[in-house]
Amino acid sequence: MFQPQDESLTKAQAYTLSELNATIRKALELSFPDTFWVVAEIAEVSCKAKGHCYLMLVEKQDDAVIAQMKANIWAYTYRTVSHKFEKATGESLRKGMQVLLLAEVTFHEVYGLSLSIKDIDPTYSLGEMARKKGETIERLHKEGFVELNKSLPLPVVPQRIAVISSEMAAGYGDFVSHIESNSYGYRIYLTLYQSLMQGEGAEESIIAALSKIKGTMELYDAVVIIRGGGSQIDLSCFDSYNLAVEVAKCPLPIITGIGHERDDTVCDIVAHTRMKTPTAVAGFIIDGIRTFEEELLDMERRLIHRAEDLLKEETYRFRNIVQSFSHIIGRRFHAEDKRLHSATHQVISGTSQVINVNINSLVIKTNQLSSSIKSLFQTQDERVKHLEQGIRLLDPANVLKRGYSITYQNKKAVKTSSELSEGDMIRTRLYKGSIKSKVEGVNEEG
């Protein structure tokens, strides 16, 4: 570095700040005389009322900013550039977008170093997104996420639907209207999980909605993710790896109707079923229920026809059986009638003979039985009288009457002195009356 020898001379030749900045500006103009293309990410964007657009451009490495510079697009240029960009991409410049800019270096003595943007190549932004999308899809294939949600069985009659969308989205309104006005009168229950569907924060918002649904998954048959269409950049959140993984891992089948006609998003690829529009999703659900109903109706028709055929066959068979059975029964009845008549005659004749032979014996035995019973009753009567006399002699009242007594403690008869203790209260029953006493001593000897 040059070191001046004369300090007074150095001070006399010192730059003013404006002179220094003017020198820097001239040096930059000489070093960067022409415009050049710059690749950068938009960190901030601000469009003013006068039509000027101000950007903060960054370059990142492993999510860390390694370079940063201000940029501007003056109003006249911005009108042309933004129109071309939006026509090609369907999206305006926004934060997080990778862009290829035609710029020139400018240095202003007051505002410092910046880039003045002259043009923007929209094909680069689209191509960059396509490259990242391809890498994401390849990664999901390798990790086994693409077929994960598709492997879940879709309910035969999906009537309880969790919907992830924005209540203000036109696509959501179309979906609800189509569901509620279905011509078959099906009752389909919808629960909206409000979410951002585009722009900054959309990815996190949709993931949060999926997390809530997982917590109450037993309430639903399927999940629907819908919005109202949009540009490729507008749908960039649906190409997110993190969101695609959450969609793939969802324990319920997911049907998407993001509304993008030209190409599938990554979330469409990992979802169970992809439909083009929210209305198509509604039609898919209604058609599924209708298909099941038609199968039931067809089964009902076939069952009725088969039952009618069986009824006809069995009616014809039954009539033949009845005719055959009637003929057989008629002949059998005639034969049995003759046999019964003969048997009845034999029974009556035989019975009369038996009765006549045994009637005298029955009379004799009846008389003998009557005499035996009379003798038995007399014997038993005397025995009962003897037992009654013995019972009267054993009656405690008769024992007490002869001068004996019974001692009780707690309503229990005392049989030995060892059952009592000094101080016990006892009651002595006499033939007439009783005495309450207190034990003063116990003699256990006989």
C-alpha cells in the first residue's frame, strides 16, 4: 500500500466524500460498461406508487446468505418486464423466487451501489422450478413415498371428508356446491381445515392442517386438498418435498384437486388419487358412491330375479310332490282304515274276555286290601297315642312342674358351671316365673 511521506501534502490532497464516490462511480462505469446477466434469489420486493420496483437480491449456500445487493427496476422498464414475466409464468415477482436478470452496475453518490435491472428471463425461473421438482420426485421415489398413500384402501362409500382449502377460494365454493347439489341426494359430510393455499407460509399451513386431521382421523374416510387453479409458480408450495412427505404419510387416502391442467404437482404424484379440479374431485366422490349404489341395485335386481326363478321352480316341484303325496296318502289311509277296523274289533273282544275273567279276582283282592288297610290304621293309631304320651312327659313345663329349673345366659341354656364366670348375669326359669341373678362364685366340681 502507498504510504505518503509528507503528511501535510497528504491532507491537502484528501478526497471529499462526494469526490471519492464520484471516483468510485467512474471506476465502476469503466469496469462494467455493458449490461450482463446475473442469477440471484429475490429476498425482498417492494413496488412503489410511482411504479418503481425495488429488490433485495441474495445468493445462498446451504441456506446461508453469502452475497447480497440492492436492485431496482425503474417504472418504465418495470411495466414492460413485469408484463412479459407474468404472461410467461402467470406470477409476479415474489420473495424466494430464483431469477435470471439482465442488469448494469450503478453507483450513486448518495444511495450507493445497486443493480439497475433491464430485463428478466422468465424461462430460467420456470426451468429452475422444473429442475428442483424433478430432483424432489426422484428423491421421493427412492425413499418409497410415491406409492405409500396409494396403497391405502379407498372407502367404498366415502361420506366423511376432511377438506384442506381456503374458505375464500373459488375452487372450494365450487366443490361444496357440487357436493351439496348432487342429483342423487347423497349426504356427504364435509369438515373444512382452513389453510393458505399459495404464497409464503402455504406449505407450513397445509402441513399444520394435515397434522390436525391425523389427530382425529377416526372421524373421516378421506382427505381432500383443493384450490382454484393458478400458475405454475403459484402452485410452487405443492412441489415441496416436506409437504409431499406429509401427504404420503397421511393415514387416510388423499384426493387432490389443485386445479392445474398442464402438469402434476409433486403432491399430486404422491397422493392416493389426483383429479384436475375441485369440481372433478366432487364428481369423483359422488361417482364412487353412485357406483356402489348401482352395484347394490344390480345385486338387488339379480337377487329378486333369482328368487323369482327359485320360487317358480319350487312351486312346480311342490305341486308334483303334493299330487304324488295325495295319491300315496289316499291308498295308505284306505289300508290303515281296514287294519284299524280289524284291530279295534279284536281289542274290544279281547278286552271283554279279560275283564270278565279278572273281575271276580279284583273284587276279592279289593276286600282283602280294605281289611288290611283298616287293621294298619288301628295299629298306627295306637302307636301315635303312645308317642304323644311320651312327648307330653318330655315337655319342659312338666319337668319344671316337678321342682326343676333351667338357667339361661344370653338366651342360651347353661349346661355346666364352666360356661359361667364370676359377675355374669343369668336368668333362672321356674315352673311359674323366672329369677335374674348375678354369679358370685363358680364351683366346677360335680
